[in-house]
Amino acid sequence: MDEKGHTSDASSPTPPMYGEYEVTRGSLPKRFIDSFKRDPNAHATPKGAVGADGKVFDVESAAQNTADSPLARKLKGRHLQMIAIGGSIGTGLFVGSGKALATGGPASLVIAFGLIGIMLYCTVHALGELAVLFPVAGSFSAYSTRFLDPAWGFAMGWNYGLQWLIVLPLEIVAASITIDYWNTETTRPLNALWVALFLIMIWLINLFGARGYGEAEFVFAIIKVVAIVGFIILGIVINCGGGPATNYPKSGYIGGSLWQNPGAFHNGFKGLCSVFVTAAFAFAGTELVGLAAAETANPRKSLPTAVKQVFWRISLFYMVSLTIVGLLVPYDNPNLLNAQSSSDAKASPFVIAIQDAGIAGLPSVMNVVILIAVLSVGNSSIYGSSRTLAALAEQNQAPKILAYIDRKGRPIVSIGVASFVGLLAFLAASKKQEEAFSWMLALSGLSSIFTWGSINLAHIRFRAGWKKQGHTLDELAFKSQPGVIGSWCGFVFNVLVLIAQFWTGFAPVGYATKSASVLVTDFFQAYLAFPVVLAFYIPYKIYFKTPFIRSANMDLHTGIRELNLAELLAEERAEKASWPMWKRIYKIIC
């Protein structure tokens, strides 16, 4: 009995005093189940964000809603940098470049990838400026909705969502075709098993939320970067005559001989135009660095650095590696011409270059890297599609159930939908494997061109509205290095790629020898994304009678995360003024 006369029990815990609290933790199974319950305070886009009607609602709560990230802020600066440098490098670079080489020749390969790279450099900087100021989760359609036309935003949101929904089974099928590299006859019956294994692996990664995606992409990107750098070094050695092959025509010093025989170009200007679409597909996913802005702890600090890394990704991993490929592999190589599909690893110019040099073992290592790259893009597809669908649902442009976000900050229903669509990958076990791959590629092939063009145009309109409403560029936390001129170049180039794709789809290389049915099939496989976009845009435009957004009416405040942005920028500029010259130059390029 204590001094107040109360009986105490030493074995019972002392209850918390008034104003105190204690953390209670249930059992592991209970916590796991509870993590899937809805978080009533979490939304894919803030309550004050632009809705489907193009109007801003609940303006007063917008600042409060955007002060806290709507999705879990688990991505760090290192995640963003590796996503920017190596994320989504997949079959487009490692395998698709072989088809491009066979169609256009080595010079067309370098020119097309270089021009697409310049366009994408401008696009990613425009995206970086918008994403740092408005870190919107899930969909680039929000920028089109806010600065262009809500109907176009609706079309772009579903265009981007469908692109990534299709990419998951597309890449899983590509992975199964890559497995066929080792032994087609014995592995084809096991393709269903491989598909199940790959899908389960990707699903588990995404169940860990943004942090799981970031860590997985960090590891995948490091492997891809190391492989590409290793190939560049090896390619230089082989080109200078250091390869072990003794019975191959290129066993000595090679130099630029293959640019003379069989030649630098193939199929003339049409061959060059045909390579543009392959290049665009290879670069697809670079914009994911902007998609992840709202799930980053400090996008104002991390995103500009990641955006600048894209320059090195383009110049080093694409331009240098493809130049080496063009020096080592002739465009008339039988393995390039006999490719079963654009995911056939036997047609990878990276693998062919190593094989032709007579290096044993390394081709299989390169194919393992290709397999990892394919799984990396499949992983990104669930992340990209789930965030896009959740954002569309929050803006009343998709079923509301897709906006369900659980207590771990995961759009779990959208992840489930993306995973379900991934079951299409079991087509890999059928004899229609390559045909299924071609049609899924047709749905996602041009989608990136529409996305990039919309980002550039949204940035142009944003700058017009920013100036019209009396703001200056000094108020921006991050400014696009190529500026509005770069965005105009990017937009015009995207339009030119669409025109080139229409021409090469309507009258492809060698069309005179093809039947009418084959030509029709080839055209829709090349241009299927265009009618899909129109099918979303035109009915929505007519039904909702959405307006084109004028500069004076643009909402330039909702969604800005830091309310004291001016003070923060002033402090940062004072800090930068004290930096030595070498650090200033470094920060400009990195």
C-alpha cells in the first residue's frame, strides 16, 4: 500500500500520465493486414488539385493538403539519380537497337538516337521545372489538364497509364524470349513457369511501396551501368584489334571499316526515319524521374540533380555505346536480319559484337544483364501505371476505387489492376509469343511521343502564364537549362517523329514486296497509339465541353509544396555565391 492508501501491483504496468501516450504494436500478422486498410488522409493528388472539369476546388485547403506528401515520401536523392541514369534501360537499347542498325545502318543509328536524345534532354528539363514547382503524384496529365486542356489531360493520363499497363506483360514476354537464347526447344514449355516467377518477383518488390521500387531500381541501374561501361571498354579494345578471334574478318584493327563496307547508311532517308521510332522506344521511361517527384523526401533538392544526370545517360550510355556497336557489327549481319522480334536476344548487337570477337562466356553474361534490364522496366511499369491510375481516379477521370491508398502509402488497388494486366504475359507460353509481343508493343510504342510532346507544350504554356500573371523566372526553384526555346524544339521534334512514323508505317522499307494485308497490319502496329489517343480525347472534349486554358486563368499556386519558397531560394542563392568556381561548374552539369 502506498502513502495515499492505494494498493499497487508491481507486475502491472504504470498507466501513462495525463498528456502522455504510449505506442502500441500489434502482432506481425495483424500489422501486415492493417497496412492494407485505407488511409483516410492519403490521396494520390491533393484535394485542391485540378479536377476533371478544369476548375480548382477547395482552394483554401490546397496549401495545407500539399504541405504533406499525399503518397509516402520514401525515395531519396540516390534513388532519383540512379533512376535518371539507368532506370528503364531495357530491350530498346540492348536489343531494339539491333533492328534499327539493320534497317538504317550505323550512321542512321547514331544520328537518330542523338536527335531523340537532344529532344529528350529538353523535355526532361521542362519536366524538371514543372515537377519541382508542382510535385504532382502519378500523372503528367495534371500538367496538360492545368495548362492546356482538361480533355487532353484526360487523354494523356490514360495514354500514359495504358502505356505502362501494357509494358509489364510486354517486358515479361521479352524476358521469356531472352530465356530462349540458351535453348529454344527445351525452354519454351517452361516459359509459363518463368513468367510466373518474374511476375511474383515484380509484385513483391512493388508491395514494399515506393521505397521497394527505389531500392530495386538502384540495384538494377548499377548493374546496367556497370555492364554498359564494361561493354564500352571491351568494344574499344576489340575495335583496336585486341579481341581473341583469329578466324573472323574483323580479327585485326577494325576502326571505321564497317562504315565503308557495307556502309554507314542503309535504305536511305526512309531507313533513318524508321530508326527514330526505335530510338524513342529505347528512351521511354526517362520521364519517370519526374513521376517520382511527389514521393521524394525533398524534390526541390533531389530532382534538379537527377534531371541533370539525364545528359550523362544520353551521351554516355546511349551515344557512346551505340557508336561502338556501329563500329563492330555490320548492318547486314545475319543474326540482325533473322531476328524473330525486337526482343530476340540473339539479335542484340551487344551480344553479336562479343560473339564475333570470339570471347566465350561473355555473351551469356550480357544476356543476364538484358534479362535484368527487362525485369527493371517491368518493375517500373507497375510503379508508373499504378501512380497514374490513382491520380486519374482522384481527378474523377477513372473509377474512384483506383484512388484507394493504404496506410503504407501504396495505391494498392491500382497496383492490383496493373498486376492483373500483367497476367497477359502468360501468352509467352503460346506459339503466338512474338505476335503478342508485336501488338503489345504497338499499343505502347508511340505513347511516349505523345507524353513528351505534351510535357513540352505544357511547359511553353506554363511559362506564358507565369509571365502573364506578373511572375519572374527568379521565383522558380529550378529553371530548365534550354528554356522555352528548348521546349519548342522538343515539341516540334516530337511532331516530326509522329509524321516520320506515319510515313514509315504507311509505306515501310520494302513495301513493294508486301501484300496488302501485311501492309495494313504493319501500319496499325506502327501507329495504333494515335487512334487510341483520339478515342479518349474527342468524346471527352465533346461531352464535357472543356475549355482551352488561357494564360490569365491558369492556376499557378495550387500544389506548390514550400509556402516560403522565396525565402528558401534567397538563402540558397546566398550559399551558392560563396561556392568556389569548380563547384559552380560541377553543379551546372551535375
